[in-house]
Amino acid sequence: MRLPILTAVLLAAALPLRAESWDEIVAAARGQTVYWNAWGGDERTNDFIAWASDQVEAQYGVTIQQVKLADTAEAVTRVVAEKAAGQDADGSVDMIWINGANFLSMKEQGLLHGPFVADLPNARYLDLSPGSAASVDFTVPVEGYEAPWRLAKFVMTYDSARVETPPRSMAALLEWSAANPGRFTHPAVSNFMGATFLKQALIELTPDASALQGPATEGNFDAATAPLWAWYDALRPTLWRGGETFPENASVQEQMLNDGAVDISMAFDPASAAAAIEKGLLPETARAYALEGGTIGNISFVAIPYNAAHKEGAMVVANFLLDPATQAHAQDITVLGSFAVLDPAKLGEAERAAFNALPTSPALPTLEALGPTLIEPHPSWMTMIAEAWAERYTR
Amino acid sequence: MTRAGGRWLRAAVLAVVALGLVLPIAAGLWGTLAAAFGHLPAIGANGPSLAPWRQLVDLPGALTSLRLTLWTGFASTALSLVLALAAAAWAHGRFGPRAIGRAIAPFLAVPHAALAIGLAFVIAPSGWIARGLSPWATGWDVPPDLAIVHDPAGLALILGLVIKEVPFFLLVILGALAQVPAAAQMRAGRALGYGPAQVWAFVITPQVYAQIRLPVYVVLSFALSVVDLGIILGPSNPPVLAVAMTRWFLAPDSGLILPASAAAVAQAVIALGAIALWRGTETLVSLAGRAILRRGRRGRTWSGAAWGGAGIVGALLLLGLLSLAALTLWSLTWRWSFPNVWPESLSLHTWARPGAGWGLAALNTLVIGFVTTALALTLAVAWLEGEERGGLARARWAEGLIYLPLIVPQVAFLYGLQVVFVRLGLAGGIGAVIWGQALFVFPYVMIALSDPWRALDPRLLRAAAALGAGPMRRLFAVRLPVLLRPLLTAAAIGFAVSVAQYLPTLFLGAGRVPTLTTEAVTLSSSSDRRVTGTYATLQSALPFLVYAAAFLIPAWVFRHRRALSGETG
């Protein structure tokens, strides 16, 4: 009984922010520059962040400086390096676009500020009930240490000028690739998109998908993944370059689809094909589609490191990102095209109207065609699959 | 008085170099070394232990990475050297050194990463060459499934390195040739019945090589540890050791920092071991050369080699030019599908939006480049002036000091240095980046400036002294103005080196200081060649403009001074 109280007292002492009201946070944030560490490989996301900076500057006097990362782990490494040097305040990272393994790693090492999500006024639009998509990140409980900002869902992309009917299951994909050798590949498994592809296959092929919600262990891993490796052993020789080398990430594979070097690509964003056509990065005939039985989906979050120099500013930005107007702007396919993270049931009439007025495109699948959203397996599966894959196929 | 003043000046310069250059490298190496032996309290590792090394050896593909590193490093260096020597043999006597210098200047100015990004597009199965030949000659409606870029043997990486290193070797060979009485020896050799290529190979090359040994080691160390080229052109599964190590440093699992540090230490050992091995091979080659000479055979053997080498170098430079042209064309493109030779539609959309990022990156690049170069140039002038006034010859250890940052692989000390900088509260700012880059800019400026400085006709200074000019006046009113051209050339080289820095900018800037190079390398793994093309075009244009300025300013300033508008006055 005593321990929780002690912990709470210590937490309160360590985190003076908890005592502040939102107004005080907004006041403290004024004039701050938030260094938002975000993967910088997508020009539209970068543009969206620049737009958000203009908005929060006008509304709150806070500016955002995007630190463009090639890999989110760079920011984690930086915080680790700062902790190594004993820099426990005034850190260089104020906010990180984060997910899954990186979140788990930072949370476990106590590198995150929080919990702060409940303090954000716009958190009232979220469904934060236990087990909801916004309260679990790759099955790791969020517990208020990161705020959602965009929804992602696995889709495949193909060029309808070259492929008439794309394969809609992993079994069909193997058949298709065997019939069209060298015309399909997936991003490197060290990249999260490549790992997601294998996870999607795992959910379809594993004997008991519910086991994936628990941690992967030495005991259950082999049985759960045996069908996956059998399938992959058959698929790999049919891949582009015989499965000896892989595109670095989904962006590079999208460029290969554009060049015609492969016929199918994949994305973690249902609107990516429509967006790429809009930008001139894919032919007009590109289409996105989901697999039978649904595809993996997850929410992207922003987290604040424990030593961030501008915590208040970061909270203001996190709150701004949850604003229904911001979420509607982000869902516009001419802007980001990423689906809103808010609970539609909690939105008012006016807020819903903004979403209904958004433009559409033939490359954008309807919500119906997208099918159900499958929950991410526990992150340990991704780690163990990536390791097992590297061991099996990296010589 | 002046002699003592010179000693004092040199001591001050040495102190700056020791504190600013040697100390950070030593501290960085120490940090990396500690982590390699399992000591990094931040992630709960308290060494010493050998576990990181066992972990490193057990990482999938680690041995293949090592093999690839050695193969690409040695092959690219040896190939570049042989090609440059052959091309120099061919060009010598045909063109003056200044004409050659002007022809290779663009390739010296262009950063590795920009050239590699362009090259990757030109040679890829979906690239420009394939587009030029398809479908009429090849029958390809879609790009063929060929392993060209990111090929498992690292050939594309070797090609990229060779295109960039051959011009550098040509430059240092030209410099060395000025010290060799090549024309007289050629006449003597020919009179004895040897063919020109034989004289070149057996008489002139050994004298040239003795002078360019250090630059060769620098190139070897660089090729063994290059990261940005490895990412853009090299094999990916597994990559070369330096790329694999960078990935481990940046992996979500922070425990990988330990084996990554072990790999960084291994990288330093590999570089030093490779240099020792190269040194040993030099002896063998010279023994073999002497054995061949002793047989005394005359004739025109080897002369085909010079033509062949020059032809290959010409083709490589053409490929380089094509790469640069491809970058610019992509930056102006809207859509360009396979197999069209030219874009279907053009657009200025990326150039029209500097706010999207390239504006800030270009500004950072310019500011960092100019400040770093100014610092390095000031320090180099102070060093040389100190030597001069103190009447001191350059000691071997001082030479070693200058080359230290170029021979120890960057990856070996940058992570440790980042921790040091964070501890000092210096990380993440533009100042840290400037300091980090100066470590690499200073040596090149020093190398570029030393010879012209010493070659200055001492009578000019004696005359000035006789006319009553003090040491400061002699420096600012005589020496520096007369040396304007080499000073600006050294500055241009320094600027180009600064623009090209990738790892120091990434690590010491804590990713917060975007430059054209960091952004271009990041973008090279994205889907938009048009944006990458914009960054890479700017990245090559800035150093090129500075080179052009270094050429034009003295020509204009000295337009009425014929003797001064020459190479060194």
C-alpha cells in the first residue's frame, strides 16, 4: 500500500508539470521552438509539419522545427547519448514521431516524459478505453506516454495498366510471383515496412493468430512461424533479383513501381497511391488495395523525451495535432491523406461535416474495400522475425 | 626577435591543433574503445568485457561485411591509382598541368554523395543508359531484373569510388611531377632505347609514388570506411562494414551500440592494417620492378597501357558528367517514365519552393562551409608563417598530425566524440558541426597550401625586409597577396571538403543542422528523384562555383600582372 503512494510522491516531485493547468502550459509554451524529430523521407509529411508550425505559431506562439530523420532510431540514440553524458534537462529532442519498438525501448529505459496525454484538452475526442487502437501501440500499453496523431494501415499498390487482377492473399501472391518472376519484392526486413509485410503474412499463415497478441518466446516462436518460413522459402527465389537484395524502404519500392522495375509495391497508408499520383510519382493507373480478411493497421504517435528542453511547447503541438480541424486537414488526400485517429462517435456535427467535405480519388480505396483493421502483433514478434529472417537469409 | 616570435606563433598554433584536433579525436576514440569493451553506463553496460566482440562476430552477415569492405577498399584504391598513373603518363607532355587541372576541377569539387546519386540513376537497369537503349536495341519495355546498383559484389560502389578518386590522384600526381625532372629523364631513357611507357613505369612512377604515398593511404582509409557512398551504391544485404556499423549505431535496440563500437574499433584496426599491408606490397612491387629492369629489355611494351588507361579514365569522367547532368535534369522533371530517354513533362516545382527545406539546407551549407574554411585557412597560414619565421622545417610528426584525421576512419571516433560534445554541452549546434568539419577541412587546406607557400621566391620577402617592412607587413602586403591564387585554391578545396561531410554533420549536429549533404543522402532513400536531384544539384553547384571563383578572382585581380596570374607567382 505504501509503495504506490511513495511512487506518486516521487513522480509528483520529478514532474512538476503535472501540477500545472493547461492554461499555464500554454503560457509557458509561448515563444518555444519545438524540435520535432520525425522521419523525413516523405515530402508531404514534411509539408504538413511546416503547415502545422505556421498554425501553432499563429495560435500559440510556438514554432516547430522538424529534425528530419532517415530512421526514427536516430532520435532514440541521441537521447541515449544525452543520458550517457548526464544531460537530464535541456535535451536536443523535444518530440519524436514514434511507434512500436522505438516506443517500447524508450519507455522501458525511462526515457519518456509523461504521462501527459490526459492533460491534453483534445484528448476528449479519443477513444482511450482499454484495448482501443489509440491506447495500445503494437500491443504495448500507451499509458499516456505518447499522443496519437495519424492512422496507418497496410495496403498493396499495383499498376492497373500492367496487372489486371492483383493477388489478394499471401497464398495468391506466391502463385502470382511464381508466374511473374522478378516482378515482386518487399522492402528490406530491417525496415519497418518490410517487417510489416512479413507480419501481415504471419497473421494470415500462422495456425493460431491470437497467440501473436502475447510476447514471442523461444517456446512459441518456431511453431507460430514455421508456415511463414515455408511460404517465404518458396516465394524468395521468385522475387526481384532472386531475393538476394531488397529495396531499402517502401519509398524506394514505390519508385521501382513507377519505373516499372516491379509490378506491386506496398504502403502503410491507404491514400499513398492517390497522393503519389497527385505528386507525379506514380502513373495515373496506380491503385491501392487491401487483402482479403483485412490488413494490419496502427496509429502513429508523438512522444516527449524525459529531458526535452521544450516540454510545454511539445504538449501544445501534440494537442494541436488532435484538433478535429487538424485531423480533417491531414485526411485530405491533397494534403496527407492519413485517416483520422479520432473516435467519430465523439465528434459534433460541425466537426464531422469537415471530414465529409474532403475530396476523393479512384486510387483511394473506400473504407469498405479496405476491410477490417487487424491489430499489430506484440512488438517482440517483429524483433524476432527480423532477427530470424536476417539469420536465415543474410550470408 | 622574429625567430622567437615565430617559435611562439608555432607553439600557439600547435596548442590550437592539439586542443582542437588531436584531443577530440583521442577523446572520441577513447569513448568508442570503452564502449567496444562493454563500458557505456548510460545503457547500463559496465565493462570491461569481450561480449561486444562476440556479439559483433555473431551478427548475421558480419563476416561478409568485412570481406566486402576489404574487397571494395583495396580494389577501388588500386584501380584508381593505376588508372590515374596511366592517364598521367598519357597526358604528360600532351597537355600542360593547368589544362589538366581545369579539366578535373569539377570532379574534385563535386561531393561524393551527389556523384553517387547521379551515377546510381545513370547505370541502374531503369536508368538513363538503359532508357537510351530501350526498347529499340534491348527490347526492354520494363527494366530488366539485373543486379547493377547495390550489387552483391560491390562493383557499383567500386565504380563510384574510382570515378571520384581518379581525379584526386591525378591532382596529386601532377603536383608530384613538378618535383621530378620528368622531361630530362624521359629523354635519357629514350636515348637508352626504352619506350616512353617503360621510362614512365620504371623511372618516373617510383619517384612520383614516393611523394604521393600519404594521399594514397588517405584514399585507402577513406575507401575502407566510406558510409554515404556505401548507402547509395553499395551492397545492402549485408552492406559494407561501415554502413552496417552506422545502422547498428542507429538501431532501435540501443544495446547494439556496443557491437557497433566494437565494429568501429575494428574499422580503425582494418584501416591501419590495410595501410601496413599496402606498404608491404609497395616493397614487393618495387622488388619486382627492379628485377624486370635488370633484365634490360627495351621496346614499346606498356605503351598500350597508357592509352588504355587514359581511355578508361576518359570514359569514367564522361560517366561522371552524365551523372551530374542526370541530377540537374531530374530536378527539372515532373514525370519521366521508363523507357523514355527524356522526361515527358518538366516542372520547376521543387526549385520554386526553397521553404520546403533546400533553402535552409543550402544556407547552412554555405555558412558552415565559409566559416570552417576561414578557420582552417587562418590556422594553416599561422602554422606556415610560424614555421617560416622560426626557421623550422616541417617535422615528420607534424606531418603525421595533419594527416591524422584523414587516416583514422571517421566512424571510429565520431560516436565517442558525440558523447564528449554532449557532455560539454556543445552538441546539436552549428558550432559543433563547424568544429567537427574543421577536423577534416584543415588537413586538406594545409596540404594544398604547403607547397606553394614554400615555393614562393624568398627574394620578394628579402626585398620587402630591406625596404623596412616588418614581419606583419611582409605577410599581409607581400606574401598573402602574391599567394592569392593558391590561397583561394586551398579555400575552394576546403569548402568542397566541408560541403561533402556527412557523418560529422549528422553526428555532431545531432541531426538538427540539415545540410545539402545530409538531406541528399537521406532523400536518396526516398521515392522522389526530383527532390533528391535538386539537393544534389545544389550540393555540386556550390563547391563548383567556389572553385570557379578561386579561378576567376586572381585572374581579374592580376589582369595587369602577368607573372602573378600564373600558378604560384
